[in-house]
Amino acid sequence: MPSENDGVMIVLSSPSGAGKTTLVKMLSKMDSFEVSISHTTRQPRLNEVNDKDYYFVNEDEFKRLINNQEFLEYAKVFSNFYGTTRTPVIDRLSKGKNVLFDIDWQGAQQLTQAAANDLVKIFILPPNMRELENRLRSRAQDSDDVIARRMSKSENEISHWAEYDYIIINEDISEAIEELTTIVNAERMKRPRQPWLGSFIKKLITGG
């Protein structure tokens, strides 16, 4: 049962290049949102900072965390592990922050098993596949081979769209942000997420 001030866990998933990372960065600048920082065994990319973008660890350390059951979710993607530890998330939620998870469908399934009642799952789609490839190339981060792999994998990722609560087609970034914030505000107003309403209604009826 959530408390009166608890935030909401928000999963954002998408095929690579759909604009999910940009959306997460924009939301993270708002006071009510914080990004869950994942552990990963992959090497840092240019300008990525440890303890800010990811917790970069080796595979032995990652497996130690798995064995200690410290992850809410974890998955292996393109030969590297990614995962979210439990304690920092619970701490942020208790302070009223909405916690953003930039994870794939495998992580979303695990989070659903761990905390379905506090979870909102949103899938981000590109307007079309040509635009998806253009966005991947415009990042100038990956080789042609990696881009080809990501495009090939995108069909499988998109096939999981029906497992999500909401779908946003990210054609215009400003409209996508507006849709995202509208979803989160509505979710926080749901009756089960406002446990204080019971006592309020009682006082309202009795005049107390």
C-alpha cells in the first residue's frame, strides 16, 4: 500500500533510437522526477560519468549483486548486463519522487512481478522505421554493424507493445513530454494511490 507522499515508478521502454533517452533527460530536469541509475557491465561511452549515468561494474560484481538479491530487475542486452538495485528506488519513492526506469521489456516484466501496484509502463514508438534508423545514425555513436543489429532487434522489441499501459508515438518531442506528464499526473490521482482519502471521506460525511 502506498503512503500519502509516495511517488510512482515509471517504466519507459522503446527500440533504440525512438527518443526514449531524450525524454528521460527532459523529465529528469523536473523537480518531481528522478532517474533510477542502473548498474551495467558495459564500458562507458564518451561523456558518460560513473555514479551519474550508470554504475559501471565488472561482471563479477554484477553477479554478486544478483546472488545477494539486490536487484529489482536485471537483464543481459547485447552481451552486457543491466540492472536496478532496490534500496535507492524505495528511498526516492518515499520522498515523493516519481522514479523513471529506462529499461527494456525484460526489465519491465521483472518490475511488474516485483511491484505491479506502484508501476506505470509506457512504451515509446518512432513514427516509422526509416526515422528510427535516421535517429540511430544521427547519434554518431555506433558502427554500421551495430546499427544494423539494433534495427534487426527493434522488431522484437516493438512486438512487446501490448504489455504496456500506455503507448506514445514520439514524432514531436514537446508533444511526447506533455503526454508523459499528463499520464503520470493522472496515475498519481488514482484512488488506490491516495490512501488518505478514506479518512477524508469519513470526516466529510460526519462533519468532523
